[in-house]
Amino acid sequence: MTNLKITDKFKDSLYPILTFLAIIIIWQVIVEIKDIPQYILPTPIDIIKVFITDYQNLFDNTLVTLYETILGFILALVVALTLGIIMDFVSVIRKCLYPILVVSQTIPTITIAPLLIIWFGFEALPKILMVALACFFPILISFVDGLENIDKDYLNLFKTMKSSKLQTFIHLKLPMSMDKLFSGIKISVTYMVVAATVAEWLGGTQGLGVYMVRAKSAYALDKVFASTIIVVVLSLIFVGLVNIAKKIIIKHK
């Protein structure tokens, strides 16, 4: 039965892989037949060549973007968890801050990035803050939602056992909110690399965003596509890491 399930999963995974390969082949054939210039639409082979010929440049800029992304995510996670815990323990703070936080999400992040660059310069700090802002809200909302939607029967049970608020939080609320928390984290990691890249577009000296802007200005669309692929791959890797962490933590909680 287990082998059958593995076989079915393998077959299911083949469909998107084969579809993707078909798209790549069609793309290559159409560009070559129509003789489309590389500065308008490069072929998949042209993009692959970039990874070989410009490997070092791509690698160096990827490291910069990764540094900004990881630090920004850690900052968002720490602040969101801290604020979520405070809001759970002090309901007045939640009533005061929660509506403001919701309204703040209507502000486009693309308008915040230039302000951060003006205030904090062209180094890594504004990019880190941009990532933190992008990741903070989904994590906080999911965490708070998880803490607030605990089964009342469980809460009443802990009350009858005369558990303190701290004990109830540690032994009931926190473990049972993990699923929601990881859902928020997964949402955040899907676009945190994009947030760092967008911030780099608007001002910076290094990073995939800067690499893209320079490549676009030189009409080197093969390099633009290559850097975009790296952003997608990094995002998928982070999502995979979150899924692994979720399985490990929730399984052993």
C-alpha cells in the first residue's frame, strides 16, 4: 500500500514537470523560428548560458539578497511573536493596535520602500526593514488568530485546574496555535525575497534587484530572466524549509 502511494505521488508530480518542459521546448522553438531578438525575448538556452558565464556576479548578488531577506524575516518573526503574546495577555493592547495594524496593510509597500531608503540610506538596513514589514503582518495575524480560536472547552478545563494565564498559554494556547502560525509564516516566505528585490530596485548598490535593473537598462533580458528564476527558486526553497520545520515542530510538540 505504501509503495502504491509513493507511485501515485510520483505520477502526480510528473504532470507539472512534463508540462513545464513542454512550455520550455515550445518557447525555444517559437523564438528560433520567429527569429525574435534576444533583447526582446531570450531563449531558455540563452538564460541557461547566463548561469554559466555570469555565475560569480549572480552568486555575489544572491548572497546580498539572501542576507537582507533572512535578517528581515527573523526581525519580523521576533516582533510578531512578541507583539502577539503581549496582545494575548493584555486585551486592551490588542483592541488598540489590531485595527490600526489592519488599516496599515492597505498602504502599498512599493510606496514605503522609497521612504525607507531616504531615511536609512542605500545600504542593507532599508531592505531588511522592507522584508520585515512584508512578513510581519501575515505572521502576527495568523498567530493572534490561532491564540484566539482555542476550543472553549479546553480553556474551561484549564480554568477548573486553576492554571495561571502563563501556564495556559505555554501548555495550551501556544501548542494549539502552531498550525495557524506556520500558515502565516508560509505566506510570508512566499514573497519575502520579492520584497527584498523590490527594495533593491528602488535604490542600492548590490543584490538581485540591482542586478535586474542594470540588466534591464542594458537590454540584457537573459540576465533579467536568470535573476528572476533565482528569486523563484529561493522562494520555493524557503517554503520547503517552512514545511519541514512545521512537520518537525508540530510532530514533537
